[in-house]
Amino acid sequence: MLIFRYGSWIHILTLILVAGLIVGVYFLLRKKPREIKLRVLYILAVVNVVQHLFKFWIWPHVWGTGFSHSNTAYNVCAVMIFLTPFFLSKNSGAWRETVAYIGTFGCALSIFIPYWFVGQSLAEFGIFWEYMRFLFCHTTLLATSLLPALWGMVRFRLKNFWKIGLCFFIVLAAILVNDVLCICMGLTGGSAATLYETLAELNPLWMFRPPDNFQFYVKIITALSPAIFLGGKSGVYTPILWYFVPVYCGITLLAALLNFLAERYLPKDGAGAEERLLPHGKPHSFL
């Protein structure tokens, strides 16, 4: 009864609850002043940062484990948790758009397809509380990423479409640096002597090698990637670069479509205030 499977009552109930919370907060604050919306968003964002940094104090299944690799910027959603408070009050720019996009689509995809829980029993103490933690942090991040866009607090611009993919890969590079530092400081099971092997084992977002599953997608990615980055006979993939070309192209095409639609159809409640002060646009070109 409590085994997690796609389409099970647990999965469906989770999706309904998450969607209900997001829709409820959206309508509850939709007509409130921008200052109140920001206040609520900042509270949610800061709570999410705190629970991530101190999960070993907050979540029962990891009490007493101490600060570790999982409390750092070890994956994309963790990076977004740390970045969100710094971008909530920002109206526009490629990084503002990127934080909104990754936080929204990354969390929505994770909640919709939480493959690491498939076949696990939520009746087990550790699995249940890990599922609760997972839902809390991802739902909170989803709310602080999606709601500002829906309320018109983010100004999406078509001209930024080519920058979104670059920002995404900068995030991946930051995760790589974070993981290297964690390994060298002994926060993971590996060591500096086995750096590459440990990084390949961690493999956040397939940065070091293709996953063992999802072979259909792996075949598409490798077919579109330059062979020089795919390891050849050595089998050692070039970190990040092995899928840079197809993933960047895919993100760029999707960003062009989404930025076009967002610029045309999303509300602009308060977004663009900086542009009103500077009629010719902001002087910088990337941030």
C-alpha cells in the first residue's frame, strides 16, 4: 500500500497537494501589494536555505549526522535554493530568468518523476522523512520560482534567450567546484586521491557520465555530441562538455519559445521599474 510507484495514490496525492498549495498561494496573494508578496517569498526562501543547511538538526531521519556534502550546493536544486534569496527582488536579467526557469522546471520535473523513490516503502522511517524533506524543499523552491513569474514580478526578454543555457552550465560548473572542495575536505566518502572516480560516482545531473537508466535520452544526446568528448575507447567522458552541445541547443530553443510567450503574455506587475527609470534600458548586457 505504501510502496511508491508512478501513478499510485501516493504519487497522485502528492501532485494534487503540491499543485493545490501553489494555486492557493497564487490566488491568496495575487492582488496584494508587491511588498507583501516579496515578504512572503523571502520568508519561504530563507526557511528553505535554513532547512537545507541544517537538515541534520531539523529532519528526524538525519539527526546527528552533522554537516556533510548534502548540505552544500551539491546539485542544481541546492544551488537554486541558495541563489533564490539574492534574486527575488531583482526584476530582470538573464540570471533572474534562469533562476525562475530552473527553479520551476527542475522542481516540477523532480516532483513529477521522483525516480529515486520508486519501489521504496514510505512505511520505513527513513524513507518517509526523506520524502517529506524532498517535498518540502522542492515545493518551497517551486513556489519561490514560479509565483514571482506568474505575478509579473519577473521581466522576461526574448533577447536573453541565448544566455539561459550559458547560465545553466555556469551552475553546473559551480556544482563541480563545490563537489571537488567537498571531496578534498572529506565531506564525502571519497578522497583527493580518487577524485575523478568519486566525482563520477556522485555524477550530479549526469555531468561525468551517462546514467545507467534513461538510455533512450542518452542515445539522443550522444548522437548529437562531438565524438571527441565521448571518451571513445577509454570510456572516460569529458565532464560537462560531453553533453554541452545538445543540451545547450535544447535549452536555447526552449528559452526562445518561453521568453517570447512570457514577454507577450505574462503580466508585468512592478517588473520593469528599472527600465522606467532608464528609458534606454539597463546599461549592462548579461546580468
